[in-house]
Amino acid sequence: MTDFSYTISILIIPLVVFLITGLLGMKWKPLVSGVIGTVGLGISFFLSLFAAYQYFFLNASASGYHTIIPVNMLWLSFTSTLQIHMGVLLDPISVMMLVVVTTVSFMVHIYSLGYMKGEKGFQRFYAFLSLFTFAMLGVVLATNIFQMYIFWELVGVSSFLLIGFYYDKPSAVAAAKKAFIVTRFADLGFLIGILILSYYTGTFDFDKLTQPGTGLFAGIAGVSFLGISGITWAMGLIFVGAAGKSAMFPLHIWLPDAMEGPTPVSALIHAATMVVAGVFLVARLFPIYHFQAPDVLIFIGYVGGFTSFFAAIIAITQNDIKRVLAYSTLSQIGYMMVALGVSGWGGEAGLGFSASMFHLFTHAMFKGLLFLGAGAIIHTVHSNFMKDMGGLRKYMPVTHFTFLAACLAISGMPPFAGFFSKDEILEAAFNSNKLLFYVEYITAGLTSFYIFRLYFNIFWGKDPEYKHKPHEAPWNMAIPLIVLALGATFGGFIPFHDFISPDMKPFAVEPNLTIMLPSVAIGLLGIIIAWILYKKENEMPALIAKRMGLLYTTTFNKFYIDEVYLFVTKKIIFNRIARPIAWFDHNVVDAFMIGIGTVTMKISYKIKRLQSGELQQYAFVFVAGSVMLALFLLYALGYH
């Protein structure tokens, strides 16, 4: 058996880098913190690649892959069986996520050396990046669900710090608070689900919880509440936490606003790592969902399907390039949830599970590339809006070709990576749920349209009057674009179903041309429509928007979901509930306590002369009291 104990260092290195740059960074030149952070992540990246090579190629057996726990230390013990450990768990999905997280984080660290150069708080930025990477790796490598929850919350804290990096910018502060508050409500559901699950099963450990056929769930089998079984409640509440992190409808409202953070943060957190944590959580607990709570798994599929379609429609009308990519992320995460929702267990029936993880991997490559490419564009144009862009292919050839590769990948065009993973998701949906298949089929065409609307508006069309001549990104920003472009172009040739499946056994998949060819056709249709409308400046888009009228306005305003939340919170919760409670607290509770204090003070003032310190007064009171007591006794004894 290969020794994997070194994998704990993949997790520890970002923590050490965070402590060094966080505590000592301000004493050095800014570049020193950037170099330390980048070198540290580079080491974790190469160790992750080595661990993946060892696990998939040196540790495989004829029966598939096995779970390995090279490090496991007891932290808290409640009973002889209910204990919390801290350690490292390696299985196909955790090893794959190791590669995804460290690859994108390493590229973002290199990219930020150029993008964040000269920014106030450069050292702080790199410290927060390392903290976030440490937290995300902790989620990926957790041996038990409680350890995952601890790092899950740390991911939320570090993302709050990164989104609100420009703390002197009100919109960034508001976005950070919005993300933190929304995900906290979702994480409350996650915590309650953990407590229900662990109470009845007597364990937190993934290795025990995810064993098919185990008797752990016998205790919860007969438990129900409001006609819903206990295990359904537990797994449904855990999914609420996953939906919050992965910004599934209706908990999606924080993600578009989170684009207020620096663009490298958008690439790291909101494209490739944090937002897929929810998908990873469902995949980690997939055996429980499949065998114990299949109704919740179906629900997950429908939530993912609706979110993917809903977000794709909104992306069509947005003009801020980062917001287009944000809604694109929502849509693609929905794809992954659909794949998990329609997946079976063994062999080809588990295609949905494998396809979901495959799309998670390819999405990390092309969406990370799209965000970093958008950052290079914003860096040279100094604007986020498409109206301020055009004709940039002449000035930024490297950014243009890498961005185009990412657009083709997300559109599912062969032979780019997204083609293979999207095709497998569609095939899994077709075999299990025709409604979700057609929803995702239409969403594929919408995806091609909105992403090439973005591409043509940026790189073609009419050149606006740029204040400064646009220029190509510097080498430290261009290299990550090229590396991720290679992943977005060739990553689809990895036979994922040979490495990742729900039962950890490889299986064969035959391409289904009846699904593949129409999906490519609808993708091409979306590209062609975008080419007609946006390759050259014309009046057709404005006329179509005007003709659509209210529908366009509603879509542009994101179906007013944010306004609904604001109405509920401000008009109902704050004004109708919180304000009366505050009035009662101030005018009744506080007034009562203040009244008690006032009465006490007045009585104290009246009797304070009883302890004046004057001996004559004490003697007078003593004698007067004695005389009064004597007279009372005489009266009581009958001496009138």
C-alpha cells in the first residue's frame, strides 16, 4: 500500500503561508508576500498531482478504488462510538477535488501578481487567498461530516473577507454581508441535518455513513415528522447547506453581487472552488441520498434543472461581463446537480455521478479561464460593461484566443472539454428523466447564445473610443490563461468514468449520437444567432429588446428576486416584526427596568441619612427606637 501520509502537508502549507503573510506581510515589500503565497500553493499543487498519480495509477486494483485514511487524529469524544476526528480522507472525488482546488488556486496566485500589483492591501489579499485555499482543502479532505462543517464555515468566513476586500467601497461591503448572511441561514439547515443524522446513526465518519447496506440507519427508519421520514429531513436540511454554498435557487442572490470582489477572487471562489462545494457535499453523501433518501435526490435534480434554466435566461440580458459569468456559473452548477439527481448506483447507471464530477472538473478549467480573461480585459479597459468594449481581438491576441477556447468549451463544441462532460450529463438525464433532459437541452442552446454574445461584444463589433490604447496582459497574467486554456481544450479526453463512479468501480460508456449530435446542433444555433446579432454593430438587439418589452425588463432585472427579498426583510421583518418588538423592548421592558432603578434611587436618597456617620444621630435613633419599643411592649402587656 502506498504511503499517503504526506498529503496532510497539502493542507498545512496554505495555513502556514496564511500565518506568515498575515502576521509578517506588512513588514516586507508587497511582492514578497505574493511570492511566498505563490510558491506555497505551487508546492501544494505539485503534491496534489503526485497524490493523484499515486492514487489513480499505483493504487488501483481490479475491483476499483478504495477509501484511504492516511491521517486520522481523535479530537472530541462524546461516547465510545460518537467521536470527531481530524484527518485526511482520500477517495476518487477527494483526490480529483485536490487537483481542481490547487490548480485553480495556483493559477490565481500567479495571475494576481500582475492583476493586483500596486493595490492597497496586496499582502492582505494573499493572506486571505491562502486562508481560503486552506479552508477549501479542509472541506475536500475531511474524514467526517463535522470536520467538513468546521472547514465549511471557514470557507464562508474567508470568502466574506475576499468579497469585501475593497472595504472602503460600500457595494463591496454590502455584497460581502449579503453572501455571509445568506449562506449562514443555509448553513443552519446543514448543522441541524448533521445533528439529526449523527444522533440516530451514532457516527460522523464518512467511511461508515456511506457504506451501502449498513445497519446504521435502522434507528432513524421509523422516525417521522409531519409525515416526512427522519432521514428525509436530515438529508434535505443538509442539501439546504449545499444549496446555499452552490447558490441554488432561491439562495442564489448572493453570487452575482459577490462579483464586487477582485476578479481573481471571482475566478477562485465563484467559478471553480467554493460554489462547487455544495455539489461535492451531495456527491460525498451520495450513497445516503441514493439508498436512504431517493426522494431528496429527485428534488435535488429538479432544483438544479430549474436553477440552470433560470440563470441562463438572466445571463442573456446582463451587460456587466462579470455578472454574465456569475449567472453562467449558477447555470453550470445546476447542470452538475441535475446529473447527481438523475444518477443511479453501479455501472452505466452511475453515469450521472461520474458526469457531474467530470463537469465539475471541466467547468473549473473553462470558467476559471473566462473569469481570468475577463479580468485581463477589465484591467486594460477599466470597465466591466460591454458597451465600453469592442474590437479587442486586435489588441489582446492571447486573451482573445484563450477566451474563445473557454467559450467553445462551455458551449459544448467538440473537441473542447465541455462537450464531453455536458454530453454525458444529457445522456444520464435522457436515460432517467426526460423532463430534465429537455430543460438542459434548451439550456445548452441558451448557454451558447449568451456566452458568444459576450465574446462578440468584447472582441468584435465597433471599437469604442478608448482613453488608452488596450494592451495584452503581462506574462504573469497570460501564463495562467494559457494553462487553463489547455485544460479547457484537452481536459475532455480524460475518461472520467474509468476513475470516478459512485461505487468506485470503472465502467464503459458508449457515445449516444442521437443525443450528442442534436446537442452540438443547438449549441451551434446559439452561436449563429449571437454572430448575427452581435458580431457587427447593428440595431437588431435593441429592436428585439424593445419588442420583448416587459419580458426583457423583467429578465434584465433578474425577475425582481432581490427586490422580493428586500421587501420581505425591510417591509415585513424589519418594519412589521422587528420594529414592534423593538418598541416593546424599549418602552415596556427597558422602561420597567429603568423604573425599578429610579424607585430604588429615590428610596435610597430618602434613607441615606440613616447612615450619615454622625454619632449623635445614631445615639438619638437608638434611644428613640428603644423608647418606642418599650412603649409598644407595655401596651401589649396591658399597661394602658
